[in-house]
Amino acid sequence: MMPWPRRTVLIATAALGVGVSGASGQDIADIDYEHLSFRGIALEYGYLWPDRVQETSSFGLRFDLGYAGPGLRVVPSIMYWTSPLNAGEIVEFRNRVQDLVAEQNGGVRPALDLGRIDYTDVAFGVDAQVVWELPLDVLTFGGLGLTAHVMDGDGEVIRGTFVEDLLDSVEPGFNLHLGTEYPIRDNMRLYANGRYEVMPDLQYVQVRVGWQFMWGPNAPGEGPGSN
């Protein structure tokens, strides 16, 4: 059975998608390419439920580059999180290291205690979001994203060894996301979104909330009182 955090995000995503299908995008859909410019930055807090490490908080920045075409917003971001590997993952990794050493040492398997291993992820991503208008100035967005994850494994026992080197990597990621945001003022807005991120060796469901500061004029249909 699917874990409850993932079920919750997917149910909320489906419900929000139904609301979006009947919303009007008349103003934002008419936006042209001159609205592509660096126009805002946001502070983000998130929480994620991964499959190989323990659930944890995340922190990040979102950069609003405006619209590259009718209703299509471009949003780069930087995110950071750190969390211990699950106990079962440490046992599996220890067995793989023992097998590797045994192959190089005449079949003799060494006794290993890897201790606690922490994974840290610094992710650099770009999301392409289709934006819709809802009543009462609410905006809804959904889209796809590509991410480069700089992964670092660390632990007191493995620090400075080849085992630590095996855990360090740069991995590609792909996500699906859906969210909503509300302009409190012309230069300030709140937003929340749920996303599902897939990497070669890790996947997770994540919820993010953010506080964005804007400068310059809002695009048509975005500001307070626009619908």
C-alpha cells in the first residue's frame, strides 16, 4: 500500500487539477515573451518523504524568471536537505562493500561497521510551470522540472575513506509538481506545492511552502484584484 504522505499529496494534486480544469486563463494565456525577466526571489521550507533515507526538512530559494510564453513560467531553484540513511540501506551498502573487498582479497570478507551515514543533497533545478487563474486572485500552477542533485555521503566511521567516495555523486532528477499561490500585495505572495521527484537511486514526495518577494510590475492577471 502507498505510504500515507504520498497518498495525501496525490489526492490533493488530483483535487486541485479538477479545480484548474474549469478555471479561466484568459489574461495569463495572452502573456507574450517580453515578460521573461528576473523579477522575484522566494524563501522556501519543505518536508520530504524519501524511500532510502529518513524523512526530513528541506530549505531553499526559488527564482521567478517570469513568462517564456503564454502562461508558461520559468522557475529555477536551489534546495538543501540532509538526513541519515535507513538502517536497511546501510546493511545493504555494507554487504556491497564487503563483496567488493572480497573480490580483491581472495574471497576474504572483512568485518565492517559503517556506523551512521548521513546523505546531503544540494539540488539545482529548473521548473517549467503552466499557470492558471482562479477566482479571488488565486493562481494555480503545474508542470515539470529537471534537477542536478549534488549528493554527499558522510559519517564518522567512513570519513576520508574510499567508502565515502562511493557515496558522493552528481545525479539527474525529474519531477512532476502542482501548486497554488496567492498575492498578498503587488510585491509579495505566498505559495505551496507538492512534487514527486525521481532520481536514479532515490525518489521522494515533497511538500514546499514559500514566501516570494517581487519587484517590477506583475504580469497581466497576477496581482491583487486582477480577477
